Amino acid sequence: MLLLWACSRPLPTVAPTTGGEGLGTVYMAVTGRGQSPGRVSYPRGGKELVDFVGYSFVLDHPQHGRVVVDPGYPSVAQDPHTYPGEFISDATGLREVTPLVDQLDGAVQHVLATHGHADHIGGLADFPNATLHIVEQEWLFALKESGLNAVVPWPYEDHAAKDFVRFDAGSYGPFPAHHDLFGDGSVVMLPTHGHTPGHTSVLINAQNGSWLVVGDAAWHERHWAEPVPKGTMTRLVLEDDPKAAELALLRIHAWAEADPGLNVMAGHEASLEQRYPLLPEPLAR
Ligand SMILES: [Zn+2]
């Protein structure tokens, strides 16, 4: 179905990725682990369990300090008496929480969240002095408590320092617009709405390669590589706009096809932690 739909529309133009000169060391951390039935992940999935792993990305920018992309669950999520961990775990497939703040030393100046689900933005609560960079529509979504949508705003809802991002620059790779966070090409925010209303992917351009953090635009590698959408019920119940979610997948797929050197980091792909080094080892420099 997805491929038929793809064939009926022209694919976007793809531009090559360029390595950033301004970025320092990049790290990847595991912030959660769990499993969900295959039918949650794939249209033809069954009862077999699929591994889910949650990831955070940490960049030490020479001029702008420490930047976190998707801080994961907040540290309060470790206590099921104070946090709806069981229900949220069922909704997202994550049961084991490893707060990012416990894995870091040193202040975080900037937080980016691909989207407002608790397993991605929740950890913002552990970095109260950081500036959150987010699309305003997604912030409003992240304030509306919803078990079904895995939104738990109370740990971070009073967060003061916010920068509402606009995709204020032209096309970038297969995407129609982008936002260059620091103006040096090192951190590029890209619109991938569909899973949620203002879902954003983040391209990290390090000197030795580029990493595209796609959040839950793709949970698993198969989602963007084939491409194939999430399970039928998942799309109906969890996704804000399934058609827009398909377009985001097609764009990621087209980019990866055109640029084999691009590291596409699906939001919960279990194999990433075997294929890439984890904090404290650097992912990129
Ligand atoms: Zn997620």
C-alpha cells in the first residue's frame, strides 16, 4: 500500500549531506529497553515480541555547550508510585528506564525533542536550566496529558526557557524546509510531522559523518529502509496523521538511498546499540 502510494507521487529531490566543521564530540546513550508485539510495529506483525530500545544523543558543541537530542524518560519515571510507568511502558514498549541525567556529568545548555511523547521529551525535567528548542505546535501537544498518546506533562510543563522553532530556511535534502539551529550547519532540524503534529527530525553533521535522528518517524530500521508503516491499529490510535507519517518515511528512505553514508537512527531500533558505540565512548567527533 505504501509503495503504491509512493509510486503515484514524484519523490523529492535529494541533496548530498555535508559534514559540519563546527561540531565537537557526539555521544549516544540508551535510556530505556522493552518489547512489544510485532503487530504494534508492523502491518503484518503478529504476537512475536519486537525489541524496543530508547536512545538519547548528546553533542558537545565548542561554542554552544552541551546539547541533548531526545532526553528520554525523566528520572522520576523510575518510581512507578509517582509516575504512570506501567501504562506508559505498555503504550511505548519501554519497561527499563535509564535516566540520561545519571549518565552525564556537566550542564546541559540545550534540549531538542523530536516529539512530545514521554519517552522522548520527559527527561527535559532533569535539565531545568536548558533551553528547549521545539515546534510550538508540538509543545502544545506535549502539554495535553494523554495516556493513549503517551504524554505525561507534569514533570516538565513549567519549563521556562523555550525557543519555538520555525522551519525558516529552504529545502534540505528531500525536506521542503529546515532550521539550522546554530547557523553553522552542525544541527539541522527537519519537519517530519505525522507521528505527532510537530514531530521533528534532527540531522547532526559531525566532521566524520552525518547522523539523522528520526525519532518515532521510524521506530525500527525496517520502517524507513523498506519502507513500511507501523501496525494498522498503531497508526489509527497513536499517529496524528498517518499519511503525513508515510511521506516522512518516504523522504527518509529516499535520502538514505541517495546517500549511503548517512546514518539513519530509528527511534527504537534495537540493533543500534550493537552497531554504534555508547556513552562514554564517542559516536562521532
Ligand atoms: Zn518513542
